[in-house]
Amino acid sequence: MKILYAVQGTGNGHLTRAIDIIPCLQAHAQVDVLVSGIQADIQLPFEVKYRYHGLSFIFGKSGGVDLWKTFMSSTVRKFVKEVNSVPVEDYDLVINDFEPISAWGCYFKEKPCIGLSHQIGAFDPASPKPEETDMLGKFIMKNYAPSTSAYGFHFKSYASHIFTPVIRQSVRQLESIDKGHYTVYLPSYDDAHLIKQLTRFPDVKWEVFSKHNKRPFHQKNVSINPINSDAFVASMASSSGVLCGAGFETPAEALYLGKKLLVIPMKNQYEQHLNAASLEEIGVPVIKSLKKKYEYDIEAWLNAKSRVNVDYPDCTADIVEKIIKKHS
């Protein structure tokens, strides 16, 4: 049996999940990997047979997605050419982690496409939704990567086809300790903005991991570090808490490690507002931005002692086996 496993390359979360899912797939079949997108900072430790430009959201520098750069980075002609060229018909199964090229390739060639992504779990009617309705965001989530069968991941198992997060083995093997610093990953803010806001709390040591700088440096009580997966995970595991966007993998790993968590959903990113709604439901504090008016909320979080307890068992192999048995 031949499986095409297609992964979205916008951000790092899809790829970190793929690191654990690909070996589980390889236990059952020959697996070729497809990656599309241009915003990831990590590399898969597996051969990637197909690479496409795809449709990527471009991070801004003040807390949101840069819609203009996102639009300019994607052309209809390029997208259609990539969709037409992807050889989905050569595979017995296509398993898709919110990846648009193979998803639309399957759609136009009338090939089944098995969706296995966090977005499916977050968008599912059973999952919590934000109070504000983002019609454009809902339209994009619904149509970005269509599938004929849907399985999702979320912070809670809200339905039988929604599973708890895939926590990568490198994180499961870590010892969670507290060295007193706070780990920060807010890729939609530039370094100057983060330094300005975080130095408002001079007694706190902040370890920031930045998409906007390739060299480490310190300013007052803030250290800026380039993105490095191993260094980031080590910082998180030894932190007092984690301040990050309302993505999926980083908050899930922080919760698994028993860390205090504060999230800021990215502007113009509907998925992050879905995540924030779920995180609020389980007790994680959420603020809208790093502006000065949220200084009290951050201070309250820094002084808080409570943690949100979660149970994220290691069942990735069972999930993959269930899906393959049902669809092969």
C-alpha cells in the first residue's frame, strides 16, 4: 500500500506533529511526504518527496497576519498549476494535515482525501467557538483543504473523531522543572515590540524565541533567541510559564508539561480564536494583545500559582492504525 501524507508548512505545528505521525504510517505502508507552505522554521527528519509553494499566511509584526503580504505571496496561476501537477492518483490513501495542494488535487480528480488535522477538530460543531463571528475566517477554514473523511485533534476530545493532541516524543521524555524564567513565542510581534512590552515587568526573566532575528542578544531582562526547536523545548520545560499565541502545538505541549499558560490569539487568524475559546473553557487565561491596558492581566498571571491539569495519553499509533484499517 502507498500513502501520500501531505502536511501544511505554514508555521511549525503541523511539522512537529508529522514527526510522530510519519513513523506510525510507515509501520503500515510505503509513505511519501508532501509539504507546502513557506513559513516553517523546522525541517522534517524524513525525505520530502514533494515541495510546493502552496498557500501560506504571512506573519505580521504587531500581533496579526499580514493580509497584504499573504495575498501577494500567493497567485491563482501558481496554485492551479501545483494542484494539477500533484499525482494523488498514484496513491492508495491520501492523508492530509490541512494541506491545500493535495486536498484540491483530490477534489478535482475525485480521489478520497482523509483529513487528519487540528483545524478539523477546532472547526467541528462540537468544539467551542468565539463570541465574535469571523465570516471570512470561517469560509477559509471550511474551504482551505477539503476532505471526504475528517478526523481532528483539539485540547479536549469533544467528539469520537476528535482526539487529544499529539505530543511529540522529544517532549514526553523531558523532565519538567522550574528555573524561574518565562518562555515566549509570539511570532506575529517583532522584537522591538516584545522588548517594549515585556520590560514593563523588570523582575521577570523572559526568554523570547523570535522569527525576526537570526542572532541572540539581551536587552535588560529580555533575551531574544532565534528559532531553534530543541532550545525552545528545553526553555519551555524549565520555565515557570509560557506566553504564546493561541496556536495548537505550543499551548498543548506547555499544558502537557504542567506549565502556567497565557495566550494571545493572532489577529486575522480565525483558527487561533477557535483555539482561544477552547483554552478559555479549560481554564487558560486569554488576552487580546500585548498593549499596556492588559498589563494588569499579565501581572495577575505571573503571580498566579494554579495550573490547568490535562491528560494527553500517547495514542498516535492507535489513531493511525484505526484510520488506515477503516479506509484501506
